[in-house]
Amino acid sequence: MEEQSIHHLSLFLDSPIYLLPEEKGLYLELGEKNQAIEDIPTEEVLSPAIIEEEMQELAYEGNFEKGVLIAYDSPDLSAELKELLFKILDAVGCSLKDIALCHEGLINAASMDQVDALNPSKVIVFGRISHPLMHHKKENYQREMVEGTEYLFADSLDQIYTSKELKKALWGALKTLFNVTN
């Protein structure tokens, strides 16, 4: 009815309408309130595009140039464990610029949709984390292919650091995962 003109109102109002000067302010206030109510956005239906836009990205360290996601089970890495991790990465031809490195706090704060949105080609998880990624785990040091993504689960970096056997098992699995021929 707001879009109708005065002419249209005359079709069903047969008597004149008068505005008294003392009521003018009241009607102006009501008009402003109605305008303010009209300006309030109605709740939008969330389309997948809007949801994707509002979804925060998974926070990580690195540039993720080769699509390798690495998650580990501690909030901090000691200097020795960082050195071990970067030696491992170097051995398979990767560096920090090639990967997305997430500690337990970052990965646990992310949903599986956020991980999927990153679209990693390879995922390596060191230790046990409380994340749906762990549902893909069958056995440590065995490559798993799930929906186009290769997964490798290993013991925690501190366990690998102290065990020669675990280092050998990890190296064997990484050679398979990264097609290393050495």
C-alpha cells in the first residue's frame, strides 16, 4: 500500500482526511520509526557462497605453495624439534614456503570444512590431535588416500626425535609419499 498514490487512496476513502497541527509531530515520529524499522536488514538466507565468504581460513605458518599441510600435537616446538622437522622437509624437497604448518591449537580450532577449503594435496600429522582429521588414520607410517588427498600419520616429533627406529619408519613413509628415490 506504501507504493500507492493519493489517487488510489481515494478509491476506498470516501471522506476527507485532516491532519491537526498538534498531531503532526506524532505522525512524523511514527514515520521516522517506520523508516528505521524498514532500514533494519532482514535475515538473509545463507547461501553456500555467503557461508564460504564468512568462514575463516585455517591459520598456519608458511606459504603452502606445494599444498602440504603439516599438523603437530604440541603448542610449541623446541629448537631441536624444529630442526628435526626442517631436516625432514628438506629431505623431501620442501621448506616452510611449501607447507602450511599448524600446531595443535590452530588445527583444533579449525573445522574439517576449513581444512577442506585449503585443499591440501598431502596432509602429515605428527602425534595425536583432537580433530576430525584423525578419522582418516588407520595406522602410523602408512599412506592413506582419501578423496584425492594423501594422508600420513606419524608419532609425535619428540618420540621421533629420540628413536632411530621411528626415524627410519618415517623416512620410509615419506619416500613413498613424496616419490623420493634416494
